[in-house]
Amino acid sequence: MNVIYYCYGSAHSSIIAAHIHLGHLPSDRVPSTTEILSLSDFDTGQEMFIGSLFFKGIDEKGRRIYTMGMGSEPDIVKETFLSMIEVAGGDRRQYLFFSALPHINHVAKFGGTLSRRYGIVWPGRQIAVWGIRQSYRELVQFVRHCREILDKSPHASFKKRENDVK
């Protein structure tokens, strides 16, 4: 099973969700600003890499965890990606997508936009971290929900279902 946490640019919400999933960030408390900023991939996504898959690690059950930025057209990016998997002989059911963006607040989104889109990095990054910290408990709940979906069946990818969970 391949798990893809996605957001607009693979810079903030999907990064945090993937690190929570992999146990790199705590699930029992809100991490400090320093802990979030110490993640090498936080606030580094670039528009030119929208649609690119970024491997983050393997969880304790052998699932490969990725992040992906999908811009403003996640349905198109997702379908293109899954179509390419099929063309290459793969099984689209081996990829399950989880949208992390709805689980952060407007403060985090605003900070991320300042930093990534407008290049106002230092204040944008600080604002994004502040917003992420405010939304952190919701992100933890989101990741727990994703893990429950994945754990209900070791063959979740073989169920006839939508490949996206919000």
C-alpha cells in the first residue's frame, strides 16, 4: 500500500501529516516551533514540483508514505498520476490519497502562501508554523482517522472505493 498525503504545494499540511504518521512528530502534544522548523522538508515545496511524488518513509506496517502537492486541481493531478501508474503496469488500487489541506486553519494557509507563492519566506514561515501549531490537534486526529482506514483491512487498496479520503 502506498499512502499519499496531499495539499496544495507539498510544503505544509501534507508534510506535517506524513511526519505525524511516521512518528517523526508527536501525537500526544503540540510540537514546538523548533521541532516543526527542524523538518528538512517543511515549507520547501515549489510550484514547479506540483504533481511530483515525494517519498517520506515506511511506516511500521510496511506502507510507503509520500507527499504530493496538487495545486488547485487535485482531481486532475490525481487522475493523471493514477493513469500513469496503470500505463506503467501498476495497480491504481495500491495508492490511497488523503487530503491534508482541510485540516489546517486559514492562518497556516496564509503563512504558506506568503512564504511559497510570494517569496516572503521568514514571516510567512513563522505565520505558517503558528497556524500549524493551532491546527495540530486536528491534524493528529486526521492522521489517526487515516490510519484507522488503512488498518481496517490489510488489503484496503483492493476494496472498490474512491481513492481519496478527506
